Amino acid sequence: MLPNISPAEAQNMLRENKARLVDVREADELAAVRIAGAEAAPLSVISWMNLSPATAELPIIFTCNSGNRTTKNSDLLQKLAAGPAWQMEGGVSAWAKQGLPVETTQQPLPIFRQIQIGAGGLVLAGVLGSFVWPSMLWLSAFVGAGLIFAGVTGFCGLGLLLAAMPWNKK
């Protein structure tokens, strides 16, 4: 289990160049708010990443949004650090709440919420459209089947389509 470090302690270590910060959040979360200088190593790919760049001799402070992901994956992160490491208490949220500097950008709704809105809208259109044209009910059935398929396989065609939309490109 990784030991905890407060955001203030982490900032002091980073300022004095006594540690490096590795953020395990996913790309969309990093794009919305991040700590300047943090290395991006999303949990979805971290086991394949090399955490040994030029600053490999420095201990690592792992962070996520609230501290839950680093706690749940503490053993993996400790193994990948291959040296001294900590997890930041409360994650980036606690860092920001303490008034420590963060970089923010305006982001579209998360893809998952866009999928919910899109699928819900298609189901509603299918049900309402079936009053005019009964075959429209199949649209709702198709969307429902697609959601079940996405849940079982982890592949979401609507998610891929939405990710390719211009408002989700940066």
C-alpha cells in the first residue's frame, strides 16, 4: 500500500525537485483540469508504459481525481514505481480545493454523458415516432440492443462516433 502525502507536502517536494508527479486519470479528465508539470500515465495503459524517463531517480507521487483510483490500484502503482512512491490524499480535487495552482480548459460534456443523451434521444424518437409510423419502434429496439452489446463487450459504436465529432476534437 502506498503511503499518503498531503497536497501541500507534494507541492513542496515538487517545488524543490525532490519528486515527480504522475497523474493516472484518463485523457479527458486531464484535458479538463491538471496540475502543471504532472506526467500523464492513465490507468488504462499504465501497465504498458515506461515510468522511467530522465527523472527516474526521483520518487513518484501518484494522483488521480479524488484519491480513490490510486488507493484501489496502490499495489500496481507501487510495483511500477520500483522505488519510493506516495499517493496524494484527495487527488487533484483536494489540490485545487487548497488553492494550489491548476490548469483548466473548457471541455465538452464527457463522452459517456453524450452517449446517454444520444441513446436516450434516439429511444424517445423511436417511441414517439411509432405513433406516426409504427416501424419507428424498431429504432428504440436497435438502440437498446446496442447498449446491451456495449455493456457486454466494452465496444460502443455510438461512443466512437461521438468521439470523432468536431466538438470533441482538440
